Amino acid sequence: MDEREGKAVPAGRVRRMMALGGLATGIGGRVLAEGALRLAQGERPRLGDLILTPANARRVTDQLAQLRGAAMKVGQLLSMDAGEMLPSELSAILARLRADAEPMPPVQLRRVLDRAWGVGWLSRFRRFDVRPVASASIGQVHRAQTKDGRDLAIKVQYPGVRASIDSDVDNVAALLRLSGLVPGRLDVGPLLAEAKRQLHEEADYRREAAQMRRFGALLDGRPGFVVPVPQNDLSGDDVLAMDYLDSQPIESLENAEQSLRDRVAARLIGLVLEEVFVFNLMQTDPNFANFRWQAETGRIVLLDFGAARSFSPGLAPRLRAVVQTGIAGEPEAMLRAMVEMGYLPDGLTDGHRRAVLELAELAFGPLRKGGIFDFGQRDLVMELRDRAMALGMDPDLWHVPPPEVLFLHRKFGGLYLLASRLRARVDLDAVMGPYFADCSRA
């Protein structure tokens, strides 16, 4: 094993709570000092302006990146979902949370593997690369080769992650409320409860192995996709071993031939529709790192099934109703369908109805037109973002949809961003036809 250093993961609940408490205290001290300075200069600064400074954002990201676990995961969600609403310098700092986390130092890694496999486990391997090929919020991945010749990717969970999920989520949520990023009048209790539930599921490596097998069975025989196979003899609560699939980041295709980019995007859009309407099983994490490309086989590698989940029986038909009425140009029916789905609150004012319908008209325009849609056109993306942000900043529209609707929205949004990154041109009729064949266009 290579003995290069990393940063130890604080494993105890008390240590993690103290780290976040110290972070809040440090930010509070900075706020008081900055506020006093501005008051002395005759200004009347808002609390949010004092908290959301580059220095404080850097302090938050540094601490969350060191804690890893649920604390870092919540920070990642913030950086992805709120990044466009923050000043550019803050977004750039928060983007660090989407990069690789600091790996565990070899001594801590060895302790985790000693507990999982027993002392002397290294004798089972021809090679074990202590330097991870990837480090994320909940664990890190190592490449290894066993004595019997298996080439493996081995995911090792950071110590203390499962035990600290609930307290991490509560503490980070408190920090977000302090920052003003989460409005005090917004009831995020159900969303926090769902976040804890999903994070517990993501930290359950036995469950992830089972979901990996389910996806592998569902996609068996499909030439376009490949899913790793879990290795039972080396997997457990803290370690998930799977066969290593040599591949490259999906974003590496952004300079490939147009036809290849188009095929890959169409294949991924088709898969997400099948996940909703056929499988009732979706990998809901849209991180680009969960999709990779095998150039030699022409297959998309699917990774990370900790966030895989099923939906309630009514979700798919409600989603179909939203899309069908949107494509058919039936605004009142579409609004009713969006309220029934939980995407919008009931009782919209006339002004809000007009704003939502204008946004929907913009979004459904390409679907109504049908044919080839160019995901590379930035004007539409930016206009959709600006209008959505304007609606989202209106306190009278603050509303938390059901968690499963948020996860679905997140997956669709992430896939849209990936298709935009690839500048793909996709025949929407061909991809969506099997699921919305009875849609009539206005």
C-alpha cells in the first residue's frame, strides 16, 4: 500500500457537532465584526449580506469538505441547487464541494478495512491502490486486483458516517437557516426527514448492492448500458466491492462527433423515462460522475445506486398528465395536474397563474413542436432559469413539493444539463413517443 497522506474523517458525533458548532461560532464572530464596521461607516447592512460573504463561504466549504458524510452531501445539494442564485464568487467557492473530497489517510483506511475484512486482508490481493480513484461525500473508491485475478473497484465508507447522518443534517439545516438561504417561513421538516432517510439508504452498502443487482437484471441484454456486478465475498456494511469497468467520464464526449453525442443523450433520456414508466425504479442522483463511457464497447456505464428508489403508484400517471396537457396546449388542465402532483401549491393568484403558464409555455414549446431539439441552445436555458428564479424568489410561491417529486425534478434537471453539456440534438418524438404516444399537439 502506498502511504500518501490524506485528511482524517472526524468519526464521533460529538466531534462532528463541535466542528459544525465551531463553524457557526466563527461565522457569528465574523458577522458581528463586519456588521459593526459597516454600521460605523453609516451603512445598514442586511444579515444575509453579512453572512453570505466569500470568506464565510470558504470557511463553510472547507469544514464540510473535511467532515464529509451527510454534512458534505447537504452542502453539495446546496451548491448544485442554489448556485445560480448566489453571487459568482460564492458559487465558485461552493463548487469545491462537487469536486473530489479529501481521501482518508492510509492509517484510517487500514483500520476500516481491518474491521471489514480482518487483519491481514492485504494478503488476498495482488495489488491494492491506497490512493482512491474517486472520493465523495460518503465514501471513497479504490482499485484493486485479487489473488484470483478479479479487477475490482472497492467503495470504502468513511467511519462514523451512518451514525452522524441525522445530527449532520440538522446542524447544516440550522446553518442554512442562519444564512437566510432557507426562508424561516418555509416548512422544510418533511424534506429534511426525507433527506435523512435517503442518506441512510445511501450509506447502506448492502442495500446498494441489491439495487445494483436489480438494475443489472433490468438492463440485462441491453447493448447500450452496463452495470457493475457486486462481489459478495468482499462486500459488507462498510465496504462495497464490484467489478472494475474501464471507462472515461461522460463529459469527455463533449468534443466527440455530433452523431455520437446525440445517440448518448437520446439513450439517457430514454432510460430515465423507462425508469419512471416501466421499472418504477430510478437512480435519482444526476451527478455526471455516475455516468461513464466505454469507447471500445459503445456502452454507458451506470454507477452509484445508493440513491436508487421507487415511487408511489400515483406519481407516473400524474407526471404523464402534466406532460400530456402541456403538449396538448391545455393550460387549465395542466395547472390542475401540476397541483395534483404537488409541484405547485393550490390557490394561485391570477398573477402567479399567468407567470406559471408563461414559464410552462416556454418549457413545453419544444415538446409541442416535436422533432429534433437542440440542447445546445443556451438562450432557452437561460430564459427558463431566469423566469424560474423570479418565481422562486416570490415569498407567496414558496412551497416544498413532495420529496419524490423533488427527486424526479432533480434527475430530469441533471439530465437536461448533461444533454446541454454534450450539445446534443435529440429527436424528441422518437424518444418520448412510446410513453406519450396519445399526446395531441395544439
